[in-house]
Amino acid sequence: MAPCGHDLFNQLLRVRGMEEGLMDLVANPDFAEAFFERLTATIITAQEHFLDEVGDLLDVHFAADDLTGQRGPLISPAIYRRMIKPRWARILQAIKARTKAKIFYHSCGAIGEFLPDLIEIGVDIINPVQVSASGMDTADLKRPVRPASLLLGRRLRYAARAESGRSRRGRQEVRRRIRDLAPGGGFVFNPVHNIQPHIAPANIAAMFQAAQAYGAYRA
């Protein structure tokens, strides 16, 4: 596994600051477009050099760009689809031209609205499935309730989680998430986030014991 090493939207916020970067998207779009275009070209050039050397050795290629908060998008989907999505599509196209590795894409929060877009540009694996965020119910994401859900269930792999609670509740959480996301394949069991320091070791053990008990695919 190797990192893409860059992001687009988040890099604008690092360089300009959160407030100014968000304002640029609306009040100074020419600057934002130029920023994203220069960064996209730089990322593609770097990836071409990198993957020409090691692309045949990779199984997974990691990319990231946090697009949402806990309750919804940080920017309008229209702005994302105009400024950011086409450039990520170019980056992922350049990556896939030089490796057969799956694209593992990280974006925290209420990412559900963007999942069809991410599939369209070539994302294979989404991380995390942050079930505490709005619209991230695992049953709805995987079950074919609507065309978008059917598409997601067939084409997207989920790197999802077990909640860190008391041992009994944690086991119930593990069982629920496996039940929701495992059918049909494409589920990778793991915590949503790095396990935090306050989590009791007994809860961590219970999580993995439950995964062993409920998580095996039948032959």
C-alpha cells in the first residue's frame, strides 16, 4: 500500500486557512481554480514518476480529501462537482494507468451524498464509514433500497467499524455492522478511527472476538 501523498480541497484550506479557503471557492473562484489546477498537475507528475517505478508492486493506493463534517458537506456539492471532482478524476485516471492497485479513499464524516461521485471517478474503497455522522447508516448504505444504494453495494468496498463501547454493547455493534455491510462481499473490518487512549483493553479484545465469531464468510 502506498499513499497518493496529496489532497486538493484540504490543501487549499491548509495554505489559505479555513475561513479564507472556503471564501475563495465563492468570492475568488479564479484563484481557487488556478490553485487546484496547479496542484493537480503537480500531483499527476509526481504520481507518474512514482508509479513508473513501483506501480506493479502495489495492491492499494491511498488518497484522501475530507469533504464533510459530522452533519453534512463542508462545501456545496455543486462546487465540489465543478472544481474538485474533475481534477480528482484526472489524478485517479493517471494513477490507474500505471498500476492495478485499488484506490482507497479517505474522507471523514457524512460522506454519503458524495459516494456516487467517488465511484464515478474511480474510487474502489471508502474509509471510514463513520456511523455517528448524519446519513451514514450502514444498512442504508449497503442495502439496495434505491438505485444509488444498489450501485454502492455492488461497486464499493467498505472499510467500516465496530464501535468502542462497553464489551457487551461493542459486540452487538460489531455484529450489526457485519450484518449490514458483509453480504455480497466488499467489507473490511476495522475501527472507524485509530483506537483512542481511553478505550479499555477489554473492549478492544471483545471487538476482535466478536469479529472472529460473526465475521467469517461461508465457503
